Amino acid sequence: MEFLEHIVRHPPAGPVLMAVAFRPARAAPRIAGLAAAAGPRGHEVVVGPLSAAEVREFLGPGVSRSRSAALYEASGGNPFYLEALARMDGADVTELPPTVLAALRVELGHLSPGALLVAQAAAVPADEFDPAVAARVPPEATLAALDELVGRDILRDVSGRFRFRHPLVRRAVYESAAAGWRLGAHARIAAHLAEVGAPATVRAHHVERSSSYGDRRAVEVLVAAARAVTAHAPATSAHWLRAALRLMPDDATTREDRLALMMELSWAQGISGRLAEGRDTARELLRMLPEDDYPRRGRAARVAALMERQLDRPYEARALLLDELSRMPDPLAAAAVPMRMRLVAESMMRVDFRAAQAVLDLMPDSADD
């Protein structure tokens, strides 16, 4: 540092270029002030993250626009994270690449035990958090640790709240904690959020990660959260419904609830684009439903057939519908209408209007239900 300052004060007579790279958030004031100290001979170049267009250029034409957008979102435009994520081929972009994990582990290894504990507690709630909710760590242990974490650019102060400098940093910190400790941390936050009356959508993440099999209250929270987001976030809804089904006991007392949730899950999977999963869930539901439960079997068959069509399997869709219809003793029953509507749609897609009319001819004109 003294040598750099000397060169700035006493520049050599020859053409010499001196370049210094540093992280602004972690740089000592003496380094950050070098360019200013050099006067008109000093120039500071601020290197920001890559833009979405630059990420597409960086990745090249062999990467689809959707994957490029996902990598841009996951990397935040950081070239190091971007290149590491791109090398993982088709893997989940939220996974930690080995090179990134190794670099971050070295960085975390320089933290004091207290600061690492607070960082791990902060990684449990979200990328941005209120210190009071950080896994319920005692306040007296938090303040000094926060100073250290901000000084090392693990966290950044955002108007009184704190945020990890990058989601991948938070992921590395989270995974550095012991599994049992993480479970307890999620349980503490879930209990705190329940005390303050937080909505199910806020509690579900922590309830899912801290509840045990047979916890009926946890199931209620997860189902409520799933139903609240089905319209605008069906993939998240499907995730929470699966979690609820994993926690729900499979016995006579919960049988009806399980069947209803499986129908909701199948639909959420389908409209979120997970067609094969939605089809499989609907077919599993058909195997579980009683043979004479025609109304629910009809709805499940319709959903399964719709997924088969979307998967470009029209013959399987038609066969499934005809098989279910053949089981019904009354072909004019109202329970058959959803399946016949699906058959009409299948016929129209084949431009087979006679087949569509034949199905319509078997529709009841009226029914009590």
C-alpha cells in the first residue's frame, strides 16, 4: 500500500500504467482513494454487473433465451457466478456450482464463529431480512456480528434491513449450517410468524422445513398457502400441496382430504407446465378412487386426458375417457358430462365433426345436478 501511494505521489518519468482492482464494499479507504489522490492522472472505472443483453452475448447463440434469462436472474450479472452456472449444463440454476462453493467456503472460513452463526441465522429467512427475525438469535450477539458481516461484504445494509450480496452467497451460508440446526431455526421462525399472525404464504416455507409427519396444523398452513397462490403461482402451489401430502397421515380419517388434495395437485401441476406430473397424479387418483365414485372419477379422468393431449398423446387421452365412460352404468348421467366434453374437444381437434356430434347426442338435456 505504501508503494502504491508513493508511485501516485511521485510518478515515474516514463509511460507507466498502474491498474488496481478492488471490491468497493471491502476496500480500505487508502485503496479506494488512490484514483482521487492521482488527480487528473487517475481514472476510476466502476465495473457493474452484466446486463441481460450482455449475458446473452456472453453465453452465445447456443443457449436459449429462456435459459439465458434464468442464468441472468440466478447470477445477478456476476461473470464469475454466470460462467460457473453455465458450465452446469441443464442443472437447476439455483444449485451451487462447485467452483463457486469452494470460493465462498474460503471466504466464510475467515469469519469469526459468532459472525458465522449470525450469517447462518440470517440465511434461514430470506435474501433480505429484518435482524429481529434472523432465526431468533439474541440481539446482544447480533450487532457486532452484523458489523463484521457488512465489513466483509457478506451482508449489505439496505435502509435498516440487511441483504446478502448475492443469493448464491446466502445459499452457501445456509448449506454451511448443520441440518439439525437448520430444522430448529426454521421451527423458531415458524413459531414467531404464527405468534404475529403472519399469513400462510409467509409461514409455509418454514413450516415445510420444520414440521414432522402427522402435524395437522402444518398441513393446514401448507394447504392454505397453496390455495392462495394457485392462480398466479401454480408451481409454488403444487410444491406446497406435495409437502402437505407428505405430512398428512394416510389413514381412514384423512382419506377424503387426501383425495381432494390430489385433485388440486394434479391441476396445479398441469397449469404450471408439469404436464407429465399432473397426468401421473390424476392417474394415481383414479387408482385410489372407489369404482362407483363416478363424479370424482369423471373429473380426474378429464384432467388426466387433458394432460395426455397436451403431451401430444391424443390416442391415450381418448382411450382413457372411453374406458371410464364404459364403467358407468348410466351413459346419460351428469357425472359423464365432463368426460364427454373432453371427448368433444378431442374430436374437434381432429376436425372430426361427426364424432363430436355423436358425443353431443349422448349429452343429457337436463339433470338435477
